[in-house]
Amino acid sequence: MLNVALIGLGWWGQTHIRAHADSEKVRIDTVVDLDSDLAKKTADEIGARVAPSFEAVLSDDAIDAVILVTPHSMHTNQIVAGAAAGKHIFSEKPFALSKAEAERAVAAAEAAGIQLGLGHNQRYGAPQTVIKQMIDAGELGEVMHMEGNTSHDTLSGPHPWRHDPEQAPGGGLWHMGSHFLDLFQHYVGPVTEVYAQALDVIIPRDTASALLTFECGASAYIGNVMVTHDNRMGNVFGSKGWVKMAGPASVEIAMRGEDPKTMQLDPVDPVRANMEGFADAIAGREPYRFTNAQMIDDVAALDAMALSLKSGKRETVA
């Protein structure tokens, strides 16, 4: 059992608590939040301990790993500090706010020999796993284009740091669109060029999108609207056919010359599956689905998006 400390008990911190409630591999032993009343209430509800700070967790020998659900700008320094203390670190995305910071975090983790985890949980979703298998098996032929959009109004309210242009230059592209940025690189490899835009329709940067070009020759669109009803879309188009995420436990597949068909899948909680994959990697049971290099690649693509938002032009990924 991996004993973890959860740092941050807001919207997504509560999601982690629900996801790991009955896990046989991950146990939330300690919680930390700036709101001490919330921390105590949460700890009482789940039978956990309360720590006064992130730093206090690092000196606690009972803690094996730390989950960072903190503002994006804090991730790098917290990863470096956690690595120095010998703690495995699971960071919510984005992993860092610049490629240089991502490289600094990875260097510290590798020097300390600790496992890094990353909250791009879509790699563990049931439809996404099947799509990756189809791509790797060549069933779709050559991947030509991909589309991804996760939109909802969960973050449209009073979440000050999430609307800070320093924390999320492209609004929902950093919070939600980055899931598809990572997922598509998982599918077909690195992004080489991006063109991004973010518009202020109702609230700042509430409508954002990007066009991506990949090293393999494929293209993609990713988008997010922060002030609309929940909507999720993920499509992959290949030379032999296409596949779509029809729901959290189904895909729709259409091969050239055939009628579309729907495949029902066993449901998966991707947040839990990601954390349990992280625990498995620490225990040496199986490799983690992310490499440290891929974590850096994700941030490098976000760097290029930030440049594109300023320049209004296509930008090359460093």
C-alpha cells in the first residue's frame, strides 16, 4: 500500500479523494490545505491525518509519496523539494510552466531516484486505451488527424489562480486542452508546431483552441470552452478508418467500406487507474505509462502555445 499525502483539497483534490477511497494500492494518509477547517473536516471524513504544511509532509517518514494539487507555478519547486526528501511525487498537470522548469524537475527526480507521476489521466481511460491499441496495431492505417475538446463550466466561477494568465496563459487549454495535448503525443509522438488562440467572450480566455502538427505528419485540433455545458469529444482519423470516444466506456469505429459500429467497454476510473499505475511503478510491478521525457515534451508544446498566443503565428516546439 502506497501511503500518500494530498496537497490541496479544492475541486480536483476532492476528486482524488473519491477516486482512491477503496483502492487496495493507494491510501491517502495525510491531507494539507491552506484552509485548516477544510483540512480537518476532510481528514475526519476519510480517516486521515492533517499536516500543517507541504514541508511538514516531507519530514514525515510515514509518507511514501505526495500528490500535488497546487497552482501550476508551484509544481517545480515542490517536485525538487520532494525529490530531495526522497518522496515520490505525483504532480497534477501542467507538469511545469516552462520547458526549462520541467527539465529542472526531472533532473532533480532522476538524481534522487524517485518516481514522477503526472495527472494526465486520459492515458488510462477505457476508450483512450483501446484507441492507442488500435493505432499501435495499425488497424486505423496511418493516423492523419485527431480532434479533442473537453468543455464545461466547472472553472468559470471564483477560482482566482486558475484564471491568472501567468498560471494558465491560454485559459482552458492549460487546464483541459492539455489532456489532449498529452494524449495525442501518447498516440503518435511529439508535436513539432502549434498555432493557438484564446478569446475573451464572457470571461477572460474562456474560449481557446490550438492546431497541432506532429513529427509523424499528423495534424490535430484541441479546444476548450469554460462557460458552457459539459461536453467531451475525442476523434482519431486514419487512412483505413476512424474511431471516436462515444462515452466513458464506449467507442464508435468506422472502417472504410463498412458501417460504423459501437464497442462497449468495461468502465475505468482514469484518476484512480493513473495513481495505481504510479504505485505499481514504485513497487516495480510494471512500468509507468509516462516517461520523464514525455512530461518535458508536454510542457515544451505548451511553451510553443504561449508563444503563439503572443505572436499570433505558428510556432515551433523547442
